[in-house]
Amino acid sequence: MKIRRALWTFCGSLAAAALLMCAIPANPAAAEQIARPSNPGGPGAAATLTGNAKAGAKIFADKCMACHGAEGKGGVPNPGSTDGTVPPLNPIDSTMVSKNYKVFAYNIDLFLQNGSVPDGPHPAISMPPWGADKMLTQQQLADVIAYVISLNPAK
């Protein structure tokens, strides 16, 4: 059992490393321009799983809509943040969008796993670390990722 668990951990690390290699642009300056969460931490397994957008829509409605608005359209006030609102996810920050599904998933996964605190003196709303705090399973996060990507078809 210990060998199986160690092998699973090793394989998961390899998958995360491979995903990271795909997600980092060849031009290091471009990496600085991609939106990233303020909280530290790397990707979780969700970015490597196959998500179900329909299931993700239900999770989004239950867990995300209060802050990001219906269908992620935004417009939710966030007093104390620099821009005054919670960021919309439809459309999502254009720097996160990629024609490569795995890269797009990786960009979203970082926020879902680790959460983020918006810029500003005292933002009323912050993104919780859904994955790091195990508030959602990795499959649920993969489903939310699939839903958010479905709202933002790559151009």
C-alpha cells in the first residue's frame, strides 16, 4: 500500500510538472503579464482532470455566483478593493485565456486552489482557497474550471 501511494504521489508530481511546462510561455516576460493569484501555491490535480461543465455550473451557482455574479458576469461590489468590484469570469481576464485547454485550466486552477486577495487597502471580499482548504474536491474544481472555460471560448 505504501508503494502504491508513493507511486501515485510521484505520478501526480510528474503530471503537475508536465502541466507547468505547458503553461509557462517561452517568453518569460509574457509570464509576468498573466493574471496570477496573490496567495502563494501551485496548481492542484484539478487542472489535469477532465471536468464536466454542466456539473461545474451547479457548483458555480452554489459556491461562486454570490461573488462573481450570475454566469460569472461580475458587477458585484467589493468595497476596499482597488477597482471596487469582484472580477468577472465572463469574460475572464484576457491574459488567462488560451487556445490550449490545459494552459487555460492551469491559469484558472491557480486561483481556485490557492485563493487571492484583491489589491486595495481593505477588500471586503477575497477569493477563498477552495482547493488548499479542501472546501471542494479536485473533481469539483475541475468541473468549475470546465464551466468557466465554457463561458470564455478561446478566440
